[in-house]
Amino acid sequence: MSKILIAYFTASGETRKAAERLAKLSGGDLFEIVPETPYTDTDVNYHNPLARCNKEWALRRKVPAAGKAPHFEDYDLVLIGFPIWYGCAPNVVNSFCSGYDWTDKKVYVFATSGGSGIGKSGEKLMPYIKGAKILGARRVAGADELRDWADAVRAE
Ligand SMILES: Cc1cc2nc3c(=O)[nH]c(=O)nc-3n(C[C@H](O)[C@H](O)[C@H](O)COP(=O)(O)O)c2cc1C
């Protein structure tokens, strides 16, 4: 059985709920990815063209992640979770991923969204997790779905 890390970013709490449930079901450890400058509600109000999130996206700004996941090297399997932003992972998730050696890690990607599917958000993470193998990427919604998926994760 793999030692599992669940590293997730959340702006409004949905992805945290999924991550916490996955942690319970899989026995994995949780790490919350937090930007060096945390987002306020105003920052993520994407209806406002001048909101921080829209500017970062339009200008492809780097959004550094605060802190480091402890003992990252000890984990065999990493679940990376985030809300879909503009069809893929928020920039801070890329920054988080860039900070580690991913050689031979197994990775599952999960996301919550307002409706968009997982799309290519798994593939788009690849440049930031070089040497890792993505076993699957999916949008998670209901609790039953999470349970079925956690069974597969635990079997790794
Ligand atoms: C900046 C921003 C961009 C978003 N872009 C999308 C999108 O492209 N497609 C989608 O379905 N939902 C989009 N959403 C909605 C979130 O993916 C959705 O509400 C998610 O579950 C929020 O997760 P959280 O509570 O963990 O932050 C976006 C939300 C924000 C704040």
C-alpha cells in the first residue's frame, strides 16, 4: 500500500471538503496549498474584470505557494486537488508542484468545478511534476463517487 499525500488548494471550501473526505477514506495525509498572499473573497470574484484572479490569469502571473509539504519525499502517491479555474488548475497549484522532486511519484488529480469537466487540467500539470506518473484525473462531485474513487486509490 502506498503512503498517500493529499495536497489541495481551495478558495471557497469545496475542494477542502472533497480533500478531507478523501483523506478519511484513503488514510492519506492532508496538506493545504496556500498562496503566499492568501485570496480574499474580492480577489476571487471573477465577475469583476479587475479582480486579482482575472489579472493573474490574463497576465499568466506566477502565484507563489507558502510553506512546504513536510516529508514530501516519503510519499509514494500524491493526490493533487484544486477548483477548476478558467478550465484548468489555478496558478498557485503549478507553483506548489514546481517546488518538489516528483521522480517516480504516482499522482491522481482531482478537481471541483462549477460545471466544467476535468478537461486537460491533468495534462497541463505535467511540466510541473516531471518524472511523476499521472494515474488518473477526475472532477469529483458527490460523496458516493468519492468513496468509489478512494477504493481505487487505496489499492495503489
Ligand atoms: C477565478 C475562478 C475561475 C473559475 N473558473 C471556472 C471554470 O472555468 N469552470 C467551472 O466550472 N468553474 C469555474 N469556477 C468555479 C469553481 O471551480 C468552483 O466553484 C469550485 O468548486 C470552487 O472550489 P473551492 O471552493 O475549493 O474554491 C471558477 C471559480 C473561480 C473563483
